[in-house]
Amino acid sequence: MSFTVAIVGRPNVGKSTLFNRLVGQKLALVDDLPGVTRDRREAEGRIGDLTFTVIDTAGFEEAAGDSLDARIQIQTQLAVEMADVCLFLVDARAGITPTDAQWADMLRRSAGSVVLVANKCEGQAADAGIYEAFQLGLGDPVAISAAHGEGMGELYEALAPFEREAPTDDEEAADRPIHVAIVGRPNVGKSTLINKLIGEERLLTGPEAGITRDAISVEWESNGVRFRLFDTAGMRKKAKVVKKLERLSVADTLWAIRFADVTVLVLDSETPLEKQDLQIADMIEREGRAVVIAVNKWDLVEERDGMAKALRRRLESDLPQLKGVRWVTLSGLTGEGLRKILPAVTQAYQVWNKRVGTSALNQWLSEALERHPPPAVSGRRIKIRYITQTKARPPTFVVFVSRPSALPAAYRRYLVNGLREHFGFEGTPIRVLMRKGENPYANRAKRK
């Protein structure tokens, strides 16, 4: 990606629709309600053979003081400053508004390069708005329809001059960052935690619940390890999620979990491990993601030893499917304990990627069967013959059994817990699949 493009404009002119068109997938939430986008979102964009970093921003609106709208505008201003070129979108069907004119003047003064883009140009109804756009003094408008993909060739020609030679490094390209999704209930401090980690006010924060609406990714490097942090919308109880926009936000959070390597579940130290926290943890386990639990707002806890012991007991009793999960206490506001989170994430990632040799697995299985043989069901002993690991991420094992369907759930848990403790898979989801059959290698013909 050789240059950076920021998409700017007033609310509801189609910025997120164009962002999704350039990225090639629906990453940004799109709705008729103005102001859906709040944080700035970055991804790799492409038009033909032209690749670049594209930034979706919140709509320009008048705001002052320390209000939420004012903090949103700061994020948009930062995107304008860091971009090589700004795509200033106007709605050709609605025509040029005083807000468009005001922000066109701001872009002339503060932005390096600006390409004026007239969106929603499908059909003749947009012709008048295209002509009005000339009065903004930003050159000839590029007429497009982000929703229908029209005008992408003209947009390519407008952006092509900004392409510059990008450094090529095969090793760097192969070094994929660790994807870390920060999830939890609303207002537990997810965005504040990320801002403190990266050392800048990159994400919107505040006392208002629900500021973050879609999953925002931030690239970051620490001690030579690259991370892509995903800030996500808070997840409330399903029965309380009634508005369409919140349903979209929750769906975006689920997407972030599914594509993460490690998921950091943020708890509020004042109300830890509520029912919703446990449901989110169970969802993460079902998706097979590595897990770290971060108990935030630890600076507000007075009796820390007692709270830590109580939390340890709750984790062991309420999250048996994640036995041994790594958890840290910290404060995203003050930075206390922050140095503990990255080692925990890195360790969880390594365990999630761990593979065990077949010989070592079957040695362990032999000892496990000797200590606790499978039970007899309907008068017939169940025979477990062989185990192998088929994949990592999450660790997945196949066990060959004489009667898989008859093996009790308690004995399956015995095998899972044994694998977890013996091979160091604490705190990561484990998949153990039962298959009927003999040892697949027992009667293999010798190679000539």
C-alpha cells in the first residue's frame, strides 16, 4: 500500500458505502441513520492494480467543548492530517449545503491534497448537484455511485498520481500481525485500554455507554511484535438489543471475534463476571479463539487480595471450558498493570498455535487409559486405540474409538482436561473429535 486516502464529508453522503466498495467487503456499518460512523476505521483499499490504505471517518458536524460530537470531530481531523489525499464526498442528489461549503474551506486550509467526489450520481437527478459542486473551488468533481460501483475508473485516474513506490520486504509481508479483539460489555473501558496501550487518543472514549459502534482496527508494535488491535462495540443481553443499528454493531463484534487470533475479554472490577460476561466467554470458546481476561478499573478496588482470590474461584467454577485461562488486573485509565497484558496475549497466542507429536500423544493416551480405563457400556468395554492432532488454531485432536457415540461425556472431559494439563494447553479452547475405527497406521503396508 503506497499511500493513504481519507474519506471525509458531512453525515450520510455515503462515506462508509464508498469505504466498503474500495475495501471489497462490508467492514463499515451502513445505515440511513446519520452519524453511524464514530471512530475512524482503516483497511486496505484497491481499485484495479492501485492499492492504498483507506480511512473511513465520521461525518463533519458543528460541535464544541468536550461533547461526544466534538471528540468525534477530533478523530476526523487526525485522519485528514495523516492522509496523503482526502476524498471529499458530497451528495449530488441533495446538492451542496452550507456545511459542505464550510468544510471545503477547512480542507483547503488544512489538507494537503483533496479530490472532490460527487456521490449518488446514478441517474439524471444528480446532474444539478454535480454542477453545484464546482462552486466549492476544489476542482472538477469525480462523479461516482458508491452503492452501484459507477465511476470507479474515473476515481482510479484521480488517485493514480498519488501512488509512490512502496518498500518491498518479503519477510515483512509474511510477518502477519497478531489479531487481538478487545471485547466485553458496554462501558467496561475497552477503548480507554487500547488508547493507553498505544500511547495516543486513537479511539473515542467517554462516560457515555455505546460510543464504539463498529469494530475499529489499530496497527501497533511492541518489543518487535506486531499487533492489530480491534476495538469492538459493547455486547448487551440479547433481549435488550432491539435497534437495528445496535444489532449491526453486535454482528460486527462477532465478526471481530471470529477473525481474531486472541480475544481479550475486558471485565469491570466493580461488577465482574456477570451473566453477560460468561455468555461472551462461552461465545469466544465456541469460536475457538485464544482468550485472555483483563479485569479493568483495578485502581478502584480497595481490598485487592480478597477480590483476586474471589475472582480466581469464580473463574475456576464458572468457566470450566477455559480452565487455566490467563487473567490480569489493570487500569486502562491510569496504566497500572498494563505491562502484564501483552505477555499474556503472546503466551495465549503461542499455546493456541501449539502442536504435539503423535508419538507423545499416544504415550500420554496409554498412561491416561491405564489410570482411568473407559467404562463398560451395555456390558461391553469401549476401546480407545489412537489419538493424533489434526490442526492448531485451536488445537484439534481426533481419537479413534470402537464406539464413539457410547463414550460418556464425563470421559470426554477427562481426556480434554488431561490434554490441557499434560501438554500445557491451559486457557485455550480444545477440540477433541471421536471417530470410529482402528489405528489408521497399524496395518499400513510397508513401503518397498
